[in-house]
Amino acid sequence: MLLLALCYGRQPARTESTKRLETAAAPLFDRLTPELFSLLGSPNARHYWAVLDSLMDEMWGDHAMSPGEDAAKPRVVRAIEAFLAAHDPWDEDRDSPITVRAHGILNRLIGTGWLSASKVGAVEKITVRPVVAQFYSVLCEFAVQEPEFLGSKVRSIFLNLRAVETGEAGGDQYAEAAKQAKHCMAHIVNTGVRVQDLMAALVKHTSAREFVRGFFEDYVEKVFIADYSELRTKDHPLQHRAAIVQLTLQLQHHESRREELIGWYQAKITGGNREKAEIRFERDTQMLLRLREVDIQLRRVDELIRDANHRAMVFFDYQLRAPKQLDKLISKALAATSHLPDDHIALPAVPLERHASEWSLAKPRQAPRPPMETSVDVRPPTDREIAMEMLRRQMTENRMVRPANLDNYIARHLKEPGSVTSDDLVIESINDLCCYQRLLLIASRGNAPASMRRSDPQLLMLRKVRVEFEPEAMTHNGYLAHQRFIITREAS
């Protein structure tokens, strides 16, 4: 839509059938790229959708960042790895390392447009664009229809919370206030992202007419006035953000009011599940407390607005000051010199018509000399520094748990095929404690399906050794208290 708005007046002629088709069909592909649907139409569409649903809920869900906020690429890769380790929907290619598969899935999501990649210096960032997040929300709402409770017509977050605090309203208005808080934060972030996207599209146009038209119609009317200016009015709900945060904290720590709200969530939202009701209440509370970040987000929007205005003013100033038809003016000036005598006052003091030759041109600029590097003062380390470095290396080595360390620790307690419990294990050093904790971690992976256990890097550390929990038994030693586990060595 932006590209059409900037370029109207130069559109090719359209037939009557094309006009009827554009009028009848919704302009879906003006907002979304067809590559988004290629992922949903692929043979592994269900698998990719499961990964995307988990990633969106963890990274850009209600309790996390708003769409348009950047996340570090390693964090996104780790989120995909965690999903594959717990719920791998693929039946094949499980022999490949899980990190390689996570990078492949991320590249697929970026290539189809569901995620966007950028680079800030040497740091790679991943985000989901607001329009894609909106499309994802529509798909989720279509797939899962959740009831909405509109207990009041009051649209102000402050008034909703005050009604809940005085007992005039219940959890329906508390949930509505949380939803409005989420929308407010997304509104601020989206304003900055829309400014960035629009200015990036405008600077690609070399025509002053197209730039001016796009700046005043798409930027000033649709972004600056419609979005940004509303955040600066006295009647905007964000003027009560301090009171909203205070009321939210009071409701969160007031025992009777908190129990009433959780009871509403339990009866109306989670179908009687107390644990899920507490999770939903805390999620909505965090959404309301995110209004404490409004000033930071507003400063970010201010910087983006100032940068956009500065870039527009520079472009306008250049178009006003830059001479028009400069090549023609230079050609006319050179042609006029042929009719002037050599000693004319308008010509340089150079005889024999050398004013138009290479001799009279300015000398090329000399490249600046590179700065001289200063030598680095090298001094030998002191005995104390050497000793401290050796001590740090020894501390790091003592905390490393390699397969050989784990085998040696098990061999000290279990030399022949058989079994031994965690009650019989002896901890005599820091490395023994680290090995003990690793065995406890391996035992916790015993409930995973067999197909996932084959690619688990923790389980691959032990060969012909099983570590399993013993039901309804506990181990208490001088360091830990946990469910008892049994180490069994299989015969060769």
C-alpha cells in the first residue's frame, strides 16, 4: 500500500476486469508476502507451525516482548533447541545435531518472512514485524476461539483498576485493563517501527515529488498525527501510568483482593484449574506493570521521530539548494570560453588556452598518512599474577564434567556390573559434587521418550550405564536432598 501511495500518478493503465478484481478482492498481498503462505502450505506445515507457536509465545507473547522489539539470535536459537529437545515433531533427521536443525528452522522462518533478521554492529538481531504478528494473532484466534468478557464499557485502564480496587468490579475488568495495557505498549513500539519502515522506503525514491508526497501523506497524516501525537495529549491513558502501577501492586499484594481475582480466573478462564489461574493472573499483572517502561519507549519513539524529521529536512534542503541542470551549465560555460581572448578577466591567468586543459585542474587530493602505531609496553607478570591465573584455571578445571570424569566417578563406586544408589555415593571434592549433580540431571531425563533420548547430549555421556529415579524414595546427604536414583552398569 505504501509503494502504491508513493507512486500513484505513474501507474500503468488498468483494464476494467483488473479494476473489478481489485474492488472485489481484499488487498491481502499488499500487506503480506506470498512466502508467508508457502510455509503454511509445505508438507511439514504442522511441524513449522508448532515451532512458530512456541517461539512466538516465549519471545513475543503476552508476558514477553512486543512485536517489533529485537531479540538476540542466540536466544532465539536456544528457544528452538529447547522446543526440539522437549517436543520434536519431526520423525526423520533426528541423527543431525540439534543445533544444526535449530539454525535450519530459523533460516526457514526468516526466508519465508515470518521472522526478520537485522544486524546492529556485530550483533545479529531477530524480530517479528507487527504486521506478521497481527496475521499470526488472527490465525490463532481463528484456530482457538477463546471467550472474551467485557464486564464494563469503561475503556480507561485507570478507571478499570480503580473499580476493581474498590470492589465495584471483578476479574473481567482486571483482564480488560491488562489487555489495554498490552495494546498501549504495542502501540508505542509499533509507532517507532512504522516510522523506520516508512523512512527506509522513502529514501529509496530519488524524485523530490515522490518523497514529498509520501512524507506528508503517509508519514505526517498516518503516522505522526494519528499515532504519535495521541501519546502526547493530556487525555491519553498513559498520563495515569504511575497510578496504574500503584493500583496493580496493591491488588497483587492485597491477600483478599488477590484471592478474589484468582478465584474469578479459576472459575471463568481455566475451568477450575488453580495453578493455571495463578499463572494467568500473574501474566496480566506483568502486562500492567510493563507500563513502567513507557518513558523508555517514548524516548525511543522521540529519537526515531527526530531522526526522520532531520532526514526529511536534509533532503528538502538539498533539493532547494542543489543547482538544476548542472551539466548543461558547465557545457555552456566551456563553450563560452572559446569566444574570449586569453587575457580576458573571466579566465585564469594561463596563456595559450590552457585554462580548459588538464594542466589547470586542481591537483588530486593526497591520501592522509596512516597514524604511526605506538609500541605496547610489555612487562612480565608477577609471581602473584601467575599464581592467581593458575588458581583460576584449576578452579575451572575442577568444575568441568567430561565423560572421563563421570566414568571415573562411577567406577569408584561400581566396579562390576550391578547397581548402586545415590545413598552410596561419596562426595570428597568439588569435581565429585559436579559429577553427582550431572548424574541427578541425567536421571531427570529418564521420563523423556526413547526417540528423544537418542539425541540427548547428557545421556550420550554414559555408555552401558543407566541412571533412573527410584519412586517414593529420597536421598539426604550433606549437600543435597532429592529423589533417590539408581546407577546400573550393564554387562559387556
